[in-house]
Amino acid sequence: MEQEKRVFYVDIENAVVLENPVESETQFKIFGTDDEVARLRTLFEDNGDADFKTYETAHIPFLEYSKHEGNLEYDQTMIEIYALIYQLGDAEAKRHIESMGILQGPIGNNAP
């Protein structure tokens, strides 16, 4: 049985997916199934874990950003989050993400 898509609002800044809109500049409107929204929430959790890893090494002088696995993991999960929002988002969300350019280039080459 196919799940019905519903409207959700994604607040990037607070890493949450909500059923009701809130005042936020980092909010996107998406249309997703429960499974798709669960995937997005999992990506936010993974990103939070990766963010914590970046904190652990943030105080090490002379450690190149691209040499730390936590930084790369954080970047990749952000790209996956934006790619999924792009896939599920309304026209305004798609336009905004396109203007960011986050889904282009070597890291984001798996964009939709």
C-alpha cells in the first residue's frame, strides 16, 4: 500500500521536521510520506552526531578541515539533507536550494 504524501515544514537551523509552519528563515515546505520524513529525521540525527565529532577536534591547531573524517561526514549528511528536501520540496524550496549551489560540484554530485 502506497503512503499518502502530506505537507511538512523543515527547519534546517533547528534540525526538525514539523507539521505546522514556524517563523524561520531556514524553513522549507515539503511533501512527503511518513517514510520519507523518517529518513529526513534520521539524516538530521546523523548530522548531529557528525557535528559532535567536529567539535571534538575543533580545538586541534593546524588540522586541515578536509583531513578530518567528522567534517567530511558532516558535509555529506548536509548534502543528503538538502538533496532530500530538494526532491520533496515545493518550487520555492527547489529554487532556494538551487541558488545555494550545494548540490553541485564534487561533493554534491549525487544530487537529484
